[in-house]
Amino acid sequence: MSTKKELGRRLRLVRFEKGLTLKEVAARCGMSATHISEVERGKTSPTIGALQRISAALGENPSLFVRDESLPAVLLTKAGHGCYRYVADAGGKPGRFEMVGPGIPGGIIQVHMKTIPPGEVLSTQSRIGEMVMICLKGMYRFTIGDDSVVLREGDAIQFRTDDGFKTEVLGDEQHQSVIFYASPVLI
């Protein structure tokens, strides 16, 4: 089992990842913010019941906070060993994102590879964060609010995702991009 200092560090990282304050977690689990702060700083160990309540407030399994293995500060993912995430666009249509790696637990950055067929239009929901997209292949129109730009192979765009955005693959070639997404609440 991890030390109380490590358990507290993990709780704090997940709380930051979820974009929650101590008061918000306290209200969700019915505990005092002072007690949760003491647990996060490694000053006290929570009871099993308290850990279950804090974990539920964070939307995580309690095992994440007590498992023996260290949560990595560095994560290497070999080629072909990524994973996939499915996320619905603004219209409810599911989309598949190839994750370059699973991400560091408690981290704020994810890296995706995305291949989109010709003619495909995707509209995303607003989500607090920032994104960098690099066009590797093909051409697509990118619309953020009233701004619309066309990206071609080698072009990159960086923007806030707070208001959502729309992409449309142009031409007869599929589009491929690498996406760097940073947010306190990852997908």
C-alpha cells in the first residue's frame, strides 16, 4: 500500500485534474475541507470509509489512491501500443480518437492521432482547455466562432476549446492530424 504522503499526492492530483476545489470535494463527500487538505498533505490517513467517500466525490475508484505501484512521472508508449477513446461530438455522433499513450495519471495533457475520411464534418462541444493540432496529411477547414481557416499538410493551429469548434475535411484525401490537448478535465 502507498504511504499516506503518496496517497495524499494522488488525491490532490486527481482533484486538480477534475478542476475541483477542496470545498467542492468536501461538499460532495460530506467531510470538512480542512480534513481533506490534511489528507492531501500527508498529515493524516483517511479511514477506509472516508477514502471511499472522497474517491466517490472525485469519480474514481479508491484503489487508484492505494495501489502499490508508483504513478509514473514519465510515460513511454512504444509505437503501436496506444489506446482508443470514444467521444461524442456536439450532435451526439461518436468519434474514435487514437491515444498516443494513456497519459500520466493526474496529468493535464493528452496526445491523440486522428484520421478523418474525406467530406467528414465534426463539431465539438465546448470544453475548458487548449489544443494544438498539426495537419500531417490532407486538408481541412477549421472553424472556431467566427474565424475559419484552412490547414494543409505541415500547418498547425493552437486555440482555446472553451467555445467548441468545427472541422471539415476538404478534397478527396483523408485527413490525418496529431492533437495535443491540455485541460484540467481530460477526455
